[in-house]
Amino acid sequence: MVFSKEVEKMCVVAQGPNHGPSPIPEEGKWVRAKEITDISGYTHGVGWCAPQQGACKLSLNIKNGVIEEALIETLGCSGMTHSAAMAAEILPGKTILEALNTDMVCDAINTAMRELFLQIAYGRSQSAFSEGGLVIGAGMEDLGKGERSMVGTMYGTREKGVRYLEMTEGYCTKMALDADNQVIGYEYVSLGKMTDLIKKGISPNEAYEASKGTYGRFAEAVRYIDPRLE
């Protein structure tokens, strides 16, 4: 250790009581985190790229400082999905500190990692008060039965109004309008369900029809439109 001359000439002053770090909630316990291995929890971080043309939601399940599970969901940038594929491969097995200092090519994923680290290091995790934390596989459970990200895509113009393109339930095929041309419901196709049916040997047309559903007062509509063509 090298000290400046000014510091060398100083006399020693005792520090006094040292109570250590404040405890943070981790998986149903209060932990005084001093080392990376003291960090456990399941949480999320959301990041964005430099021109903000895309965004990433990163979910990590961390046990004793090591990433055991990673879920990367991206939006708005085709290149980001390829970076996400790499991140999903290399993040599991790294410590949370290694992950923070790993370049995952995409600014949005790197930013999501930073935001997630801030939460987990301060005890703001989804599993903070869950005894034993969440099982490995919690990320897949977040995706639901279809194992697809929950995506909403809506478009609107002043001249022509709103178009529902994709809802959590699936790909929107029709919008239901009332006598005043206001939206009162929609029809959708669950793409995850449809794909699963096709994999089981059901014909695409049958799978398509079996995967349809409606929301709202769809049956009461005066008019139905295709949001992509009309």
C-alpha cells in the first residue's frame, strides 16, 4: 500500500463501532451481504439501447451469488434477439459480478443487467420475502402455458384510429366495432397453442380454428375488421 506524504504524517484516530452493512431481505431471510456469494434472489431488469429503438427484460434466478437461470425477452430490434440467444447461453453459471462485467453486445441487455444488479444488491428482488426463494424454472413459469413472452402491439393514427395487432392472448385477427365504430372486442389466435397442436399432428387449419378466442363484447359487434388490412 502506498501512501502520500500528507497521509504518512497523520496520526492514527480509532474508528469506533463498526456495525457492518444493513440487512437486506433475501428469500425469506435478512442477510448482511458482504460477499457476492451472499446474494440470492429472483428478479428482473429492463434495459434500452442507445437510440432507444429496442428494449430488453432480463430475469435472473441467483443462488449464492451464481446465476442458475436466465430469461431474456427482447422487443423492437432484430439484432437484439441474436444477442439474447448468446446471453441465455453464457449467463448461467456466472456470478452476478461476472455477469455485470460481461459484454453482451447489445446495449439494451447490458443496461438490463445493470438495472437488475442495482435491485438485487439492495434486496429489491421478486423473491425477497419468499422462504427458500423461487425454484429453478421460475422464468419459464413467468412465460405461461404457451411459453411465449407477453407482448402487446398497438398502432393508431389520428385519421384512422386504433389497430390492435397483438395482445397477451395472441395475434389479433379481427377487431369488433359497434354502431359508432368504437372498439368493443377482438378475436385472437394463440400462436403458442396453435403450434403445439400442429406438433401433435393436427392439420394447420384445424389447429388455427382450435386456437381462436375472443375478448370483450365481440359477439355484439355491428362490424368486424381485419386490423392489418382494413
